[in-house]
Amino acid sequence: MAGIPERSYNSACGRLASRLGISQSAARRKVEVRSAQEGMRDTASRQAIAEQMLEEANAAGVDNGAFLTAQLEAVGNDVNFMLED
């Protein structure tokens, strides 16, 4: 069974997930993939990578939450569509 990651690492992944509009587990996977690519395996370096990814996301200035909300809006004929009677 996998050990529970540090609280600070979890919070860094949580902030990244909130910024990107994804789940915390998806953000953690992104951090783990990048850390594996860079050859860093310890929790401290993963936390640093998560913070770096958060800074990159903030610098990009893209609001993924607004983008996803816009994608979910009904368009044209779909506005009057009913799922149930």
C-alpha cells in the first residue's frame, strides 16, 4: 500500500488542481510525470515541481474554470432540450 504523501505536497497539488480546474489526483499525476522525466523522486522535489507548475499556470494567465464553464453552456437548439419529461 502506498504511503500518504506529506501535507505540504498535497496542498501544493491541491492549489495546482484548483488553478487548472482538474482533480487533485490528476494534478498529482501531472507532477509525478514531470518529476519522473526530470529524475526527481523525493517528496521535497515533487513539491518544488508542483509549485513551479503552479507559477507557470499563473504566468500563462489562462482561466481554465471560465473556459470549462463556457464549454458546458448550451448552444442553439440544445437550449430547449429536456433530458426527462
